[in-house]
Amino acid sequence: MRKINFGRAEERCEQIALYMLENNATVRKAASMFGISKSTVHKDVTGTLKKYNYRLYLEVKELLDVNKSERHVRGGEATRKKYSEIKMKTKQTLP
């Protein structure tokens, strides 16, 4: 995680939005990349960005909608991975 210092809020919003679009990143991934909270990222790309760069806002909104529709799948995969790792550890410790 690296904290990036921005001068103006508009500049920060645009940088976050461009990062998300270029890397197909989630809000969580962008937050960790820029060293700010998920709430700040979400507020910046949905609220503040809408006022300053509407075209970029619309692009990010599409990405956020896709991420939202896929989040249940990602959560299921993470849970499946977690329990398969636990199962493997248990098998290794059994005699």
C-alpha cells in the first residue's frame, strides 16, 4: 500500500478512476493501492467525479456495476479457497 498525496480533490478522483479503468480494479483494490479507505474511493468516483468529469464518471459507473454484479461469485470463490486450504492443512496434520 502506498499513500499518494493529491493536491485537489478533482485530481484525486480522476487518478483513482483512471487506475480503476486501466486495471479493471475494484473499489477495495483501488483503496489499498492509494492508501485511502473504501468509503473515500467510492465517494470520490461516484459523487465528486460526477461533478467534475461526467464522461469519466459514466465509464467508472459501468465498471462498478459489473463489479457489483460479480461480487457474489468472488465471495463464493474466496470461501471455497479458504475451506479447501483448511482441509489440506487438516489432512497434513493427521497421522
